[in-house]
Amino acid sequence: MGNKGENNRQLIVETADQLFYKRGYHQTSFRDIADVTGIPRGNFYYYFKTKDDILNAVVEARLQTYGEILQACEQTASEPRQRLMHFSNMLANFEEDLVQFGCPIGTLCAELAKDRKDLKQVSRAVFVLMRDWLVEQFTALKCVKAEDKATDLLARMQGITVMASVFDDSAFIRRSLVELQEWINEQTPA
Amino acid sequence: MGNKGENNRQLIVETADQLFYKRGYHQTSFRDIADVTGIPRGNFYYYFKTKDDILNAVVEARLQTYGEILQACEQTASEPRQRLMHFSNMLANFEEDLVQFGCPIGTLCAELAKDRKDLKQVSRAVFVLMRDWLVEQFTALKCVKAEDKATDLLARMQGITVMASVFDDSAFIRRSLVELQEWINEQTPA
DNA sequence: GTCTATATGTAGATAGAC
DNA sequence: GTCTATCTACATATAGAC
């Protein structure tokens, strides 16, 4: 009844999201997306003008997804410190994929920073979303320099993910998560 | 006198090294390397069988380069803690490129982890080189769990680089380096 | 809205003259 | 050793029938 189109569009975006993550943006072709979705290559241009437009839609979808994750962190815990704990638990929750493919957001920005700075700016919106939320939590903890703490936490998680992937070492994630959560517990009003 | 060939080979490797860093492996074509070096595309196959072989040569060259950097850290300082300080100073020394293109080794491994795990294993040799050296330094410091400390330091540096690149923020590198060096100073035998 | 056929460009790789 | 011309495959994107 005319909503088949929207279903197809969503299917393309979800599939592209996964493939951009697990193969990379440049290494994902329309053929790849067509093979997974069963939608012919030519149809893509009914929904999107260019491949870049698909990336824009993927970033929008990720903003939605990670926005919901942040909401879940808020609803599961009322105390900011516990919310940060839940946030950092993402390292454990996505352990297997992180080791194999790295962080979906970090690796996308890293890839696009090299030859598509315009798209990198688009992709980093997901990091901005998370950083802003983290600033709220550190501010609620009455930490000094909440902005710095927020970026520090993201940097710690990115570094852990990069090295875990380099050395195919999921145990490193688990060990580092313990240390990271100790660090979170040390964050006080000063 | 027959050594022109070796010069050309070295020129190809050095140019590929730079381009693989600043554009990425997959996004660097033979045409790109030919344009920079002035060597015709067809000639590449006199020196290398495949593009993958060029990557292997680039990794060998990087092992040489970073081996020399580690030697310099050793020769500049006799105390292990000071050697670690010099090592971490790489963040400041390469600040501009790190913000624009990320870490040459980290981003290469991250890219290849997605669709060329075989080449990722090759590329991570540079990390193994650095980690082994760091283990020596932390062991000389009589730290417990020197292996863990070595990987922790690499992870911290990777995370700092990723976020600095994401937010185009070289000031974040400088601030984080101060905190990282405080951490190095806290590493004691206990 | 859906699909096939195709245009246009470029990738890695090869052949063979010089 | 060096260079040009070319092969095959596949990329994004378009045209137009149904």
C-alpha cells in the first residue's frame, strides 16, 4: 500500500550500517548491499541519490540507535556514576564485534578522516551525541572539567578497542574495563 | 649501473608508505603512487608481484623506521622511565599528522582488520615491536605485570589519537600527554 | 515503484616492444 | 630494466521499459 518503499529504504540503511561497519565504507559496494537485501542495485537510486546519501542515512540511524542506548543507561540507573558504569559496559556487551571489527563509530571516522573529511564531520555527530551525554553525567557528579572527563572516557574506550582488535584479545577488553570502572569510581568533586 | 632498480624500489615503498597512511590502503591506487613517483604503473610489477607485496615491503620499512625511533629513545635516556617519556612524546612530535590522519599503524590495522585479516596480522608486527620494547622498559622499572602496562600505554596513546582526530583537536593531544606522563611517573615497583 | 540493461570510469594486473 | 597498450573485473551511476 505504498509503504513497501519505506520498508525497502529502511532495509537498505540497516544493511549498509552493518556492512559499513564490518567491511568499511569504501569496501562496501552497492553489489554487496544488493546481495544481502535482495534489492536490485538500480533501485537504490530511487531511495538515495548517491552512496554518500546512504552514509548520511546510516549516521542518522546510528544517532537514533545510540540515543536509545543512552536513554537505557539513564533509565537503568538514576545515579550518574552508575550511568557511566552502564555506558562503559558497552565494551563488554559488544566485545566480540569490537575485537573483530573495532568500534563502529571510531573506525568509520578514522576511515573517512583520510580522504573524505566532509563525511567524517557528518559521522562524528555520533561522538558528539555521546560526549554531550557524558558531560551531563560528569557535571551531575560535580566533577571539575566535565568536558575533559567526557572526552577522556571516550578516548580510553577507543584505545582499549583498537588494541584489543590489533591483538585479537578480548581478555584485554575485560581487564581494561575493570580498570576503567575503577577510574570512574575515582571521579569525585575534587 | 644496475642500482637504479633498487632506488626505484625504495622510492615506491616510501611513497606507498606515505599514501597508505594519508589515504588508506584500499584508497591508494597504483595510479596514485605512479603520479607521485613518476614511475609508470606497469613498472611496479617488475619490483612487486601484487599490491599486497607492496604492503609487505611497507611494513618492513616501518619496522626499520620505528626500530630506529626506539633506539633513539634508548640512546637519549638511560633510565627506563625517561625512555618511556621519550616514547610518549611521539604524540607531540607527530601531533599535526595524528590529528589529520590518525596513527599510521593503528589506522592501517583497523582498516585491514575489516576485510584483510591476513594483512592485518602482517601490519601488527609494528605494534609487537613496540610492545616488546615497552615490556622491557616496564620490566626494568620493576613494575608488576609489565606486559599489561605495555599494552595499556599503547592503548592510551591510540585512544588519544583517535579522539584528537575525530574532534580535530590537537590541544587534546597536548593535555592528554601531560596526564599520560603523570601516569608513567606513577608506575612503581609496588 | 521495480527491474534490466547499460554507460562511464578506474581498479589491479599482464603482454610484449624496446 | 623501462615503458605503452591493453585485459578483465567491478565501481558508481543512469535510462528507460514494465
